[in-house]
Amino acid sequence: MHKIKFLTLIILLLAISACKKFLDTKPSASLVVPQTSSDLQALLDNSTLLNASWPYATEIGSDDYYVTTTEWETRPAAEKNGYIWEADVFNENERNAWSLTYNIVYTANIVADALNSKIEGSQSEINNVKGQALFFRAFAFNQLLQVFAVPYNEQSPATAPGIPLRLDADLNKKTTRASLENSYQQVINDCKLAASLLPDTQAIKTRPSKQAAFALLARTYLQMSKYNEAMQYADSALRINAFLLDYNSINTSATRPLAQFNREVIFHAVMITSNTLNINAKTDSVLYASYNINDKRKQAFFKLNTNGTQTFKGSYDGSARLFNGFTIAELYLIRAECRARLNQVNEAMNDLNTFLVKRWKTGTFTDRSAASSAEALALILAERRKELVLRGIRWSDLRRLNLATATETTIKRVVNNTTFTLTPQSPRYTFRIPQLVIQMTGIQQND
Amino acid sequence: MYLKILSFLVLIPLFSCSQITIHGKVINEEGLPVEAATVLLKNKNTTVLTAPDGSFVLNNTTLYDTLVVSAIGYLSQQVPNNERGLLTIILKRKTTQLADITISTGYQRLPRERSTGSFEFINTEQLNRSMSTSLLSRLEGVSNIYFDRRSAANGAFTIRGRSTLFGNAAPLIVVDNIPFEADLSTINPNDIESVTILKDAAASSIWGARAANGVIVVTTKKGRYSAQPSLQVSINTTITKKPDLYYNPALPSADYIGLEQTLFSNGFYDPQISNTTTWPALTPAVEILTAERQGKISAALAAQQLSSLKLVNIRNDLSKYFYRPAFTQQYALAYSGGSANLTYLFSAGYDQSTASQVGNKNNRFTLRSQTSFRPFNWLEYSLGLSLTSSRYWNANTASNLVTGYAGNIYPYAQLVGANGQALPVVKDYRWPFIDTAGNGKLLSWYYKPYDELNNAHDQTTLSEKRINSSIDIRINRFFSLNLLYQLQQQQSVRSNLFNTSTYYTRNLINLYYNPATAVFNIPLGSILDQSSSSINAHTGRTQLNYAQSWHSAQQLNIIAGAEVRSTTSASNTFRTYGYNENTLTYYNVNFIDNLPIYSGLAPARPIPNPLSFANETLHFLSLYTNASYLFRKKYTLTLSARKDASNIFGVGTNQKWVPLWSSGLAWNISKEKFWHLNNIPFARLRLTWGYNGNIDNSMAAVTTIRYATKALFTSLPYATVQNTPNPELRWEKTAVLNMALDFAMVNDRLKGSLEYFIKKGTGLIGLSPVDPTTGVQTNGTFSFKGNVASMKSNGLELSLTSINTIGSLQWLTTFNGSYVASKVTEYKLVNLNASAFLNLGLAISPLQGKYLYSIYSQHWAGLDPLTGDPQGYLNGTVSKDYTSLVNLTVNDLKYNGSAIPLVFGSLINTWSWHSWSLSCNIMYKLGYYFMRPSVSYNELFNNMNAHPDYLLRWQQPGDEKFTNVPSMLYPNTNTNRDYFYNTSSVLVEKGDHIRLQDLILSFAAPGNKTFSKMQFSFNVSNLGIIWRANKKGIDPDYFNGGYPLPCSFSLGIKSTF
């Protein structure tokens, strides 16, 4: 009898393993089922989606630019309403900041899911694609948090809703909003894991590297006002490479002075094209006036129009597309700001000066100094705004800086002689989720 | 999990052991075993049930007792148990009861009393009503299967309506207990004993995820134990009339040429005439007119040539030289018999058919052997071997008779000359071009259809092999075990040789001739296309059967089993250029570079290379069980469940333990004490409920990707997600409720059943909008193809058999009627554009609340009395804004109704007198619509599609009173005007019709010393429509091209020696 039991057990064990294999067989040989690390890399090399479908909603409401009423009139509802901070933004077109960014999440999840089963490739290749997938997912979640969740605040209630965290490609799973805290934590966890898997740098800048993961961590912690962590990760990133582009070496009068994939770029990404931002946007006159005449950026970033207005020409994509990836300069600015806030005034000013000297005309720059951390912070924030024009960062900065009365801003638009105002605590700093999504999932709508 | 059960089943026999004292066998009057008969030992009061082979064993019994043997449908019998040895008990049938048939589900055979489901049983006699070589067409008219004969859907057949929107709609066909994966044409209908059609959930849910479309269970003939050897010979011949090529209306040649003259004088052909680059084809009449205009021929000669063309009708030549009466012969031989422990059957069949299309023929050779060996009464081994080899020749080229890109040919094409010589017709290029092209360097560029008939060499061989072996083990008096394995292989090889005489080869060689280098880029020689495909299917099954009865008051039968199936199909196609069939040599050609086309007739392009490969594998693991419980012969309860796992279902579905199941209840109400309806001595109510599944092979649960070149920014190769992984992809699920009443009255002279059913399909495969948060996109929209749609059908089936015997004249009437209405209940992603719904009802455009196949049409507001323009309604007002009219939404269209019959069936009357019998089958299809074609001026001018409604067109004010055909517009600037008229409600006709399907006269000769039975029959089929609702003489099954099946005459002899 024991023999029979034993035999049954063996047959059973063999059967279970055989069954799985039997049911895993590919139904048709012509289906390309991702099986190798290069198949997965190919999915991640789809740069139209992964490097060029990032939401312009991180800039459309910012105060760096304006458009004329005539130009505004011709734009689709998403751009028009986004510009004047209306509630109804993403309901006209189903291809919007929500759906396209989640399409990026989906692709990253396809790759991550595929890695759960056997994938051919060396360990370093597999680590590399896994790290990239995690980075893309984290960056997508980060962008969604900037657009569709309330600003992060130490005091924000634990119940504040974040975004739906889709962590695999299974479309049958129900969509629910995670808490704000968990949502940011997911970005951080994904990024940390990505950083541990990725090589320091990548040969191709559309592929995220360890440095990019550190940069995303620094940016995310900054958005969370966690300055200690932000400083540490900016520092880690800068330890990999701290090269700054000397603007004296570029032709600032060129149509597009800044080249795509230049040495300062850590990771390349651009926002979805919108006429409002890519073509019509005129630079805010106060912002333009804040550039010193010896600041090479004044010429490198802006084209003077015949009517006296200025148009941004300084995209790190070397085209009209607006760069929203990561640069080394941003890291210097993050580290400087954090150090200022953490009362390390000298170190902060060092960072600022190291950076600024590369932006100013040779021989004209004298090191800045600050007597207090508040003074340092004011200087650094001003330079931050001047450096990161139309980079998809200003919106997040406004959200964050409005949390403190000292740094808050009220911004205004004039369209058709009507003035629209965005107050620092306005709920419009959080975009409403497309109504279609609310209808289909029943998740909580934003105010 | 599966193997756990499997090993359990295998281990069962080890525990069996018991002493045997009485062996016996229960058979009926025909010598067939009676399964599940109750054998009661009167004094000891112990009972056993007989096995499927009728045998039983009683343990520890004493002699001089009495056996009481009873079985449903049989008179019970008392037999003294006075001697040792094998007892044979013959049971006689009772009279009042259901037809004495054993239905087969593919997993078990059971008497109808033990079932609650909806089974339709087709016996040998019904199958032999038609002498067709195809099993399926023999089922038409004798079953409730609906055959859609409309041109586009030809051959589609459904059981109780369609159960899916876009999935596989074909019913599952099971031959000898195993799903049949090969081509159905490899089955010789002469080998078939019976067919059982499983219609509701209780009947078919044992087939689980493949049952929703219904199941057709085919049982082949087998030998019998202890039967005299017998030889059955059957021979028949069928002659089918030539098809009626004049069935489809056509514009007479004279009118067509008249139209061409009008168009010519209006300069319609001028662009083609002046095009000396690609030399587009022009008809002979236009060439004559051109030559006349260019002064090459005189006006008189032109007129003379035209008038002689006006006398030609292409249909005369086609009918005379391309069609013939079809001729089919069938020979079938079967030798069968059996000893006490061995049965055997060997059969051979040879069929050959010459089709009505000249040059097309086929033959089929089938060999089969079926043996069962029972060395001990607890063990039976069966082995079935089957071999089919068929060959098809397709030489007929009538379907290629098209001119240029028109898709049609001019009606005055002359194919054969006065002396029987092949004449050229215009094909791709103008004759003035090909007359001189190549200065003698090229091959002849003329297309002579009649020569093509002799030059075609298109052959397909199809072979199918099946090995089916099973072991039945009686474990003890309750349990038996059945092990089964089948291997099925099909191989199909097609070889199509286009020799240098064929137009196809000559045209390609000429096109790729490079005059600059004087090189034939496609070498002179034949072009050989070869393709092959193969199917390999393995099936293994282990099944445990349990049967017990208690004092004949209760009876319990349970089966449980596990099944594993694997089907691999592979195919490939390749082409050889410059092939020489005599020396088997060939040339390599340049498939890569763009090569110049002769005289710039087309842009440079590579030599065509139709190379392809495919390979598919389907794996299934299934567990199933079925139980029936009979109480006091009044109540029957059945339960059935099956779980399928497959490599196309997602992990989520495979892991979830959700079986498809059914349950049923039958109540023999006439056996109740309160039943006082003496006029109806037999009445039985049945109620069943359950679920069936359906599979869409085109779906995959896994992620698939598609590669592309040149990514943005990096120019690297990249990939996109092609198929969304859907771990919960599952079978489509159809819930079926069936209510039925079986009855017999007037001394069994009137028997029948009435069934009502509701089918609800859920999780049907379709497109659906998806939560954008999932990130899923299909073709650029946030939609998803998955289990998203639903539909509902309800229906009624009535079958009646009445014996109206008058004296020695026996008269039997069988009536079958079905009503099925299938509607979409949920479909979210709807393209509401009218054009998606104006499809002649040939395709499914799902719209909530509407029939699957529907006829929609444009509202018709008559012809404009001033211009003869067709008019419709736009926002309630009469309109001629055709662009807006054709862009309306479906909500603005008229909904005419179903495009397939809601009611259909047959009425069969058979009269027998002594050895003679006459039978006639009348079939009807009711309650549906079709849209008849009419003239489209765009089609008429550009595509030679000449509908004779042209002659009825509006020509002057007042004509609108008697015609609905719009006036001719030249130039025809608005194709929407044509489209509007051709989709308007004025062209919708009722499809209802009744046709005389067949008439059969047969004579059964009394047996003598040489033969025990001999039957002659004469059969006339497809006698035509005897009533139709439409007044246009249109056969609604062939309203859109094609021609009705011509009448056929068959003569058959069957004898048993």
C-alpha cells in the first residue's frame, strides 16, 4: 500500500510539472512572445511612447509663459481650459495626460511581468531591462502625481488620495486610488530598486541609467519637501557624473542652441507636443527681465520676436519639442536648495556658483554669497526658475513652494480681457481625472 | 490535479475481487445487448445492472431461484435459474414509449429514458435519404440543423441559432467519441450508423468549453457479438442537371453594346483609349468604335461587326463548354459479424464525382476496420482503424473570366468558335497593344479561356488516418473503467502547375521580360505552386463508470473521467519558377530586387513569391463527470460538469476551478396516479439548465509583441505590444434553459415533442472600451478585445410523427419546425455609421436589441418626378443629399428584420404499400428578408456589372409611376446616389419560401437464398421552389450571385448477403 501511495505521489509530481508545460505551449508559432532580454529592450526602446509621450499638464498651467487670446481661441479644450485653470480639461480627447501616461505604465509592466517567467539573456542584461522598466513606471507615477494628486505635504492627511498604482499589466484588476503617501512611496521604492539594477550610465540617453534613477529620486524627494533625502540622492547622482555644459562653448544665437543628447543630459524625454506650449508660448516678461545681460542663457533660451516678445528656444531636445528629462544642472540646483534649507549655506552657495559660472559669459561672473539660509534659498530658487524654463518642473515647484507662505505665488492669466487667477491654495493645482475614468472605475474625483 | 484523478482511476482495478457464480447476458429481439437492465434474484432479493454489452454477473447465488429481468422500454421477464453456465435472456419491447434508441454523447451511450436533455437522433435510414457523398448535406432536411445557403455564408450550419458574434460558430463534430479535427469530407457517410445532435446544456455540457454551438456526435457502424457474418453492398449513381446559368438576370448583349456606344460617344472611354502606358483593357465593341473613329475601319464595317457581336451571349458558350451534368458514383462494401468474444467489421468505399464544372472532379477511397475482442467477460479491447484518401482536380476557369479590374466580363464575349476552336477574350491589356507587343520576342499574350480548361493542372490529395483503441474493464458489479486513445492524422498536398500554355504563366513571363537586356527575368518554363498542410491530433481519455440500482426502483449512473488532447497543425506554401515537369529542373529567380515591368505596364516590383509557413498547437486538459438518477421510472435527475484548461485560456482561467455544468429533470407525468388523460397515455416533461462554452482560437492569453524599425530619437529597432495579456481570457459562456414535453397519443399513432429554449451568451469575444488606467490600446484606441459582449436567443422546436395508415397503405408524416431568434443584448463599442449595417445581412454588425443578422435599409421616398433621382429622408424631410444620406447613423435607417429565417423546418410524408414506398420532403424557411441587387450606374460603366434593371430605368417624367429604378446619370458624378438606391428599402424582399427538397421511390425485394435483403431506390432532389413570397422569381438562398442547386436524380441499390 505504501508503494502505491509513493507511486501516486511521484506520478502526481511529474504530472503537475508536465501540466504546466503542456498548458504553457505557444498556440501559434507566428506569435512573437517576448522571450529574450533583447525583446524586452525593444519594447523599452519604443521612444515615441516612453520618451515622447509625457504630459504637458506639468507645464500648461505654469507662470513661465503666456499666449494671446487669438492663439488661445484656436486650441482644443484641453489646452484652453488647462491654460486658464478650468476644471474640465481632459474630457474631450481620450488620448490625454491620464491615458497616455498609464500607457507608459502598462508597457513598463509588460516588461516587468515578462521578467517573472524565464527570459533568455545574461544577468546584467536582465537587470538592465528590469531597472529601466521600473524607472519608467516610477517616472510615470511621478508625473501622474504632479498632475492628478494634491501636493505632498508632511501635514497632508493619511487619507489624501494619490493615484491608481497599477503594478502589473493585468487589465482585469480593478482600478482604485492608493493613498498619497503610498503613491509616493511606490515611486521611491521602484526608483531605489531600479538604481540597484541599472548601470551607472547608458550608451543611449533614451534608456534610463542609475544616475537617472538617482536624479528621479532627488526630484521626487524635493517634491515631497524631504530635503535631506533629496540632497543625498542629488549627491549620489553627481558622484557618477557632474559635468556641466559651458554655455560659452555653444552658439547661443543658433535657432536651437542646445543639442539633443548633449553631455549635460542624464536621461532624455520630451512632453507631448501642444501648440500652446511648443509654438505659441511667449516668455513671461518678468522672467525674461530677470536674466542678467551677461547670462548666456538670455540669448541661448530666448528668441526675440519682432513685436518685442520672446519665445523659448532652449529645449535640450534641440527642437521645438519641450525637454522634460533630467540634466546635471538640475541636480546642482536640487543639492543647492536642499543644503540651503538644511542650513549648509556655504555648501549651498558653492553648488550655485559652480553651476552659474558655466552659464555666464566668461570673466563676468563673480561668486554669489549669502548671509543667511533664507537669502541663499531666495537666490537659489530664482536661479532654479531661470534654468528650468518649460521643463515640466515649474508646476511642481509652484505646488511645493505654495505650501509655505514665504514662497507662495498667486498667478494670473488674461484672456479676452478677462483675468483668471490661481491662488496658492487653489484646488486647481490638482487636475481633475478624466470623467470617463471616473465613470468606468468609480474612483474618487478630485475637487 | 488532473493526474491525481487519473492515477486514482488507474488504481481502481487493483481493489476488485469477488466470486462469480452466474454469468448471463440480456439482449433484445434484434440480438443487441440491453444495457442497464435490472436483474433481480427473486428469493435472495439482490439486484445487478447489466453492462453496456448486456452482460451481468450474480455472486453467491443458489440454483433454482428465479431471475426477474427488467429494463426501461422492455417487458420484464422471469427466468428460472436452473442450470449453471451462460444465461441468455431476450427481452421484448413494450409498445407505448419513446423511440427505442440509444443516444450517444461521445462519453456514454444511454437510453433516452435516462436522459433529460435535448437530443436529436438521426438513424441510418434518415441518413440514407440523400445519396450525397457528404455527411453534412445528408443531415439537411432530416434534422433541425440550419444550413445557411446564402452565397457568402455557403456551408455554414448552426444548431439552434448562432451562439457567438465573432468566435468560432461551427458546431463541434465528434466521430466515435473523439472530436474530429480533420476535413469532414474524409468521412464516408456510408460508414455512419447514426448521428446524435446534442442541443441543450444537459446534453452537451459534457463537452464543456467547446459545446456552445451544439455537438454532432457521429457513430460509425460496428460488428456485433454472436452475429452471423454478413456482407452489405451499396451502389448508387447520381446525375445532376447542369446549373441554370440564365438564373441570374443579365442585360442582353445588344443593350449592353448600345450602352457602350452611348458612353463612347460621350467620351467615357477616352482616358483609357489614350492611355498607352498601362494599356487598360477595352471591350471588343469599344475597340471597334475606336478603330472606326480613328478611320481604321469604315462605318459600315464597324456597324456590321457590332451587330454580329450583339448576337453573342457568353452564357451560351459557358453553358455549352464549361458546364455539364454532374455525375457521382458511390460504391460501399461492409463485411461484419462476430463470435462470442470477437466482433469485426471491415468496410471499403469508393466514390467518384465529376462536377458540373468541366475539368473538376474528385474521388475518395475509404477503408475501415473495427474489431472488438473480449477475452474475459470483464475485459473488452476495441481497435478501430480508418484510412481515407481523396483526390481533387480543379481545372475549371470559369470563375477567372473577368476583364481588367472590372471583376466581370462583357456579356458578348465569345469563347469558342464555329469549329470548336478556342477564341481569345479581352483580359488585362488592350488588344492593339498585345497584337504587336514584343515584336515576336514575347509569348502570346492572348487569353483563351477554353484552352485554359485543358492546360490547368491543379490537384489536391487529402489523406486521413485514424487509430482508435479502447479498453473496457469491468471492475466489479458497480464499477467499470474505460481507457481510450486516438491518433488522427491528416495530410493535404496541393500542387498547381501553370505550364507555359496557361495565361497566368505567359502573362508573368511577359511582364518580367526586360527588352533592354533581352532577358526573361522569370525564366521560360512552368510555374509550380505547392502547398501542404498537416494535422496531428492525439487524444487520451480515462473514464470510470459506476452503475447501481436498488430493487429496480432507483437507478444511479455516474461517469467521471479525464481527457488530454493535443492538436498540432502546420502548413506551408512555396513556388518554383522555370519548372520543367519532364526533367524536374527549375531556375532560381531574383525575389529581392524591384525588376522593371515590360513597357512600364506597372511600376517595377519584385517577382511574386507566395512563401508562407504556419504552425499551431492547441492543448487541452479536461475533467468531466455526468450522473443520472432514476426514481421509480418516473423521475430522472441528471447532473453534468466539465472543466477545461488549455494553452489558449489564460492562467487566471486555468487556475480557477470553475467548471461548465448542467442539470436536468425529467418527469414521466403520465405515470402518476392523478394522470387521467387516457387519450395521452404517455407524457413526459423535461427541464434542464446549464452552461456551455465556446473558444476563439484567434485570441491568446499571453503577451505578444510586434517589431518595427527606427525608433524616434535613436533609430533603433523597437517593438510594441500587439496582444494585451489577458490572464482571465476565457471561453465564451452560454447559459441554456430548455423546457420540453414529449408525448404519444392515439395508440402511439401521434408522437412528438415540443421544446422551448432560452440561450444567453455572456463573455462573448468582442471589442469594448476599456478603463484608460489599464493603459491598454487596440489599434490606437483605448479599447480591448476580450470577453465583453452578450446575446440572447430563444426558440421553439416542434417535432411530430404521425402514422396515418389506411388499410395496407402505410402513411407516415414527420413534421419538424424550429423558431430561433438571436439578438444582441450587450455590445458597447458600436460604430453607428449606416454603412456598417448596410451589408445585405451577410455579416454581423452587433447592435443592442437587434438580430445578429439583420437587414437595414434606407427609407425610400420614391423617384423625383422631374429627374428620376432616387430620394430618401434626411431628418424627416425628403432629400437628395446623397452624401448626407449615406453618412446617416443606423438609427436613421429602416430596420426590416432578420436576414436569416426565424422559422424553418421540413415536412416528410412517406407512403408504403407492400414492398413499395414513396417519400417526399418539403422544406420551408420563413420570417426573413433579403435585399435584391439592382442596377448601379457606377458598376455598369466601370465594372461591366450589367443588371437588367437598367432597362426599367426612369427615362421621362411619368415613369416614376411604374418604376423605382433611378434615371441614368452621365457623367455619373455621384457614386453615393448609386449606393443610396442599392441600399434602399425598395429593394428589400421577403425571403419566405417553400421548396420541394426531394422525392424518393423505393422497392424492397423480398429476401431469398443469396441475399437477405435488397432495396432499390430512386431519388430526385432539389426539385425547386413551390412557393415564394417575392414576386421577382428570386431564390432567396441565391439572391446575390451563384445559382440554385440544380435538380439531381439518383438510383441506388443496397443489398445484404
